[in-house]
Amino acid sequence: MATRVVIGTQWGDEGKGKYIDMLASGSDFVVRFSGGNNAGHTIVAGGVKYALHLIPSGILHKGKTCIIGNGVVVDPEVLIREITELNEKGIDTDKLFISDRAHVIMPYHKELDELQERARGEDSIGTTKRGIGPAYADKTERCGIRVCDFIDERLFAEKVRKNLKIKNQIIEKVYGGRALDAEEIIKAYCGYAKILKKHVADTNAMLFDAMDSGKNILFEGAQATFLDLDFGTFPFVTSSNPVAGGVCTGAGIGPVYIDEVYGVLKAYTSRVGAGPFPTEQDNETGDTIRELGWEYGTTTGRPRRCGWLDAVMIKYAARVNGLTALAINHVDTIGKLDKIKLCKAYLKDGKEINHFPASLEELAKCQPIYEEFDGWNEDISNIKKYDQLPENAKKYLSRIEELVGVKIGLIGVGKEREQTIVV
């Protein structure tokens, strides 16, 4: 049995889907454990592009059991649409299961998300407005609706009516919005429940049975370390724990069951929305990286902010997640630049530091200390072995390993899953 976790080490969009898809071929179960449809994994397989937001990427491999864990918040309408789109492309979803303990995103969550973000004005945090934060808030306030409630028509209707009495007051009296109709919501969601009921299961029990049977399990991360509610650049974070520790609470397995943790990163850095970004290049260099790497959000379509790779960040992510290997993407992209910079440390108050500050005020005082490398402007997309890489590429990759203290196990030299070097 092997239990592997794939985690993002930056602000998301590192290309986790490609490696998850690749590792899924040797797995029996593939599990999502955090987040919601604010996440997006883009996979190109067999010349066909798939954009997955809720369903684990392993769904593209025939015969794999895919689980949406209890730590995920589920928008039933989005999930049904995603299932339908996969079915239309010939992908079987019969072995897709949703935890009966997962929480459901409701229309009032999405309405409140929109209204709250609008009310913040210039202080907006860049939410995708898909109701993720309010759904997790209800989970914490213990008024959330779980999937096991969602498929019980009587109980679901009771909870919706009860919740809306309070939610509508907030929507109308605090934010000046329009009240939602409980009966319309109940009717629509009961229709969703009839479609999804066959996919609902005690997934925690399923996973323990799988481990007892010696099955290989892959846990796929959504978002990334620096969007983690506790360890990210708060408050510009998501509402869950997409770090490796989130596997334990978001799927219901103990840490002793985890064998390997892969940390995925780009050979540069990008992020979507507001928040700090020490190595950002808000200039022609950043624009060039964006176009070369086609840095536009899978879920939102928003252009991503781009900059140099920050080894201080990756080292922090390695420590928080207990990384056993790095998986680096876009090595082909960054090599097209004549000169490449790599942040090895920060300069703060005249002193060199190697840690990532919790305070955004302190982080704002940090200036990146760079090392410079020559590019390798040649086609590496068909290279299969590390030794065949250009010397300049190997120098860059070797230095990343030295600074982070974790070996590189997988190298992406193109967007196709086959364009990967296994070190």
C-alpha cells in the first residue's frame, strides 16, 4: 500500500492536476480533501482538455474510485454540470463518491459572498464569489447543511427554512440585498439530491477498508500552502486547510497513514487576486512570463500576477507540509528568458533572513535577494531523462534543491502529462 499526497507550494495554479493525473494511474483511490469549486485543475490528456473543479482528477483514469471528502464544500449544481460534461466526453463517473459529512454550498452562501466582497470595497480579499467562505463559516457556526441532510428531503427543507430566517435578515438589513425564497431553493436542491444521491457514501469507512486491503490512495490538493487559512498570507487566503495536514481532517485518516508528500511548484511564481507577492514583476518581465506560461485562471479566467521563483516560500512550504519530493512545472517556460532570477533570501531592516514572516506588514519590508541564471532557450519538451536537460537548466534546478532542502522528483517540460521527467 502507498498513500501519497500532492500539495501546492505557492498560491495555487502550480499545475497540480498534471501530476495528480499522472500519479493516479498507479492509484486505486483518488481523494479531494479541501476547498470547493473555487479550485481548478486543468489537464490535457490525449489532446483533450479537461477543467475539473470539484471532481478528483483521477476520474480520467478508468476504474479508479474517486472521492470528494468531508473537508470539501460542495455546490450540487456545479457538481452535476461537471459530471454531465465528463459523461458527454465519454468519461465514466459511476465510481465517484461524495462524503455524507461534506457540507453543501447554498444559494445564500453565494449571495452573501458577493455582497460581503462588494461591501469591502478597496479592502476586498479577492474571493471567487462562489460561496466557499460563507459555507465554511456556517460549518464553524454549526448551522451548515451536510450532504447527509441534503439527501433527506424533510430534514433539508426544515434546515433551509430555519437558516433563511436569519440569512435573509443579513442579506436585506446589513447589505441591502434581496431576500431569497426558501421554497424555490428547496425545490431546486431536492432535484439535485435525487441526481446525486447514488454518489453519497460513508467515504471515511471506504478509505479505511481500502487501506486494510492494501490499496494505493492518492490525496489531491486544491489551492495551495500560501492560501491555507492558518499558514497562508492571511487574510488573502482560502477558507480551508489545503496543506498536507488537511488530509487528516478533510478525509478522516491519521497522519501515520501518509507515506509521501509531493510539493508542486512552478519554475517561477504566480498568484491571482490581491495580497502580498515579494518577487512579483509588475513590469515587462512579468508580462512576458504570463504570456509564455499562459497564466490565466482555470476557474475565473483572471490574468495571474507573475514573478520570479521564491525559494524562501518553497522552503516554508516544505516545512509546513513535510515534503518528501518536489514536482516542478514550467521548466520549459522559464528557460525561454535570457536571464532568470531566483530569490534565495530576504533583506529586512538591513539583515538577511530566510524565513517567511506571518505579518503582512513585516513581509512588506522584505526585499528579495536574487541570484541570476542564464536561460536555455531551446526545445526541451521531448526530453525524458534529467541528464538530457541543458546544463543551464540543471544548474537552476540543482540550486532550487539546495535552497529548499528537498530533492526534485518530477520535472514538467510541457503541458501534456507525458511531458514529464521522472528523476
